[in-house]
Amino acid sequence: VDGAPPPPPNVNQEIAVASATPDYFKAIGAPLKRGRLFTDFDQPKSAPVALLNEAAVRHWFPGQDPIGKRVLSGGPREVVGIVGDVLQRTPGQPAAPQMFLPYTQRTGRSVRVIVRAQGDPLTLAPSVREQIRALDELKEMAAKYGFDISGPATTAREAVQWLYFGYLASVKRRHEGMQIAV
């Protein structure tokens, strides 16, 4: 916690940190308890922000409201929201303290895909794999033109360029389908 005295030696100073997109919490069913969730306006050049789960609030801010306070993760970040605890480990174990950073504000990002489904989610696995493969192909095609589309567009011009690459990929896929049919 920025500006706070160091915790006593018996307090674990580590916290799990994860990147999240604006719709992540809706997908996993984690309710917003206070403040706000991430938005498309949380970009690399905007003010660094963070969300905490309730376990992190109990651990790091007992009896306090952390909204508006600063935490340290790659520099100071303002806590803008608190989300409900979601059990992500062994059933029966309490939720661990966790801090979430906007995907767009974190360097060295890895990607995990979260899919919320009705019924058996494994029935969606082939479709999800196909979509990820198509995105990888789209990223490779854009790279041939000197563009890195691995993150969200940060300007209107980039948004139009990314959209155009999507259009080119769909035309290419339709053309390949016609070649196979012939």
C-alpha cells in the first residue's frame, strides 16, 4: 500500500496480480461491490488503476475503504473498485487476496480466454479453438504489414485499421472456401 508503513513481519506482503478486460468480471460472475469496474477508457496513457477483491481489502485495508487509495504494482495505482471474491482454487479454501489491473495497462501480458456457457462448456471447445486460431492468423497477417494488433486499438485510426484487417481476413477465408468447393 503506497504511503503506508511496512506491514509486520508476520503479514504476507505478496498478492496475486491478474490482468483483466472490462467484461472479465461479468464472465466469471464476480459482482462489483463498490466503486467501478474497468472500462475501455483505462488505457496505457490514462491514470493507472487497480481493482481489489474482498479478500485483499480484508487483508490490506482492514476496517478501511480502499477506494481512492494507492497500491503499488509497476508504480502507484489508484484503487477504483472492489469486486466480490471468486473461488479460484481448491473448493473449501477461502479466496486469496487478489489485485486486478487493466489488461491494456499491463506489460508482459499473457492471455487467458474465459468463456461463460449454459450447459456443458466443453461442447464449445472446438468453436473457441477455431476462433483463437483465426485470431492468430489475423495477427500474423497484420504483422506482415507492420502492424501489431495484439492489443486494443488506442486511436480511431488504429480501430479502423484493425477493422480493415478483420475484413481482409474474412474475404481471404471466403476465397479459400470457394477454392475448396471448386
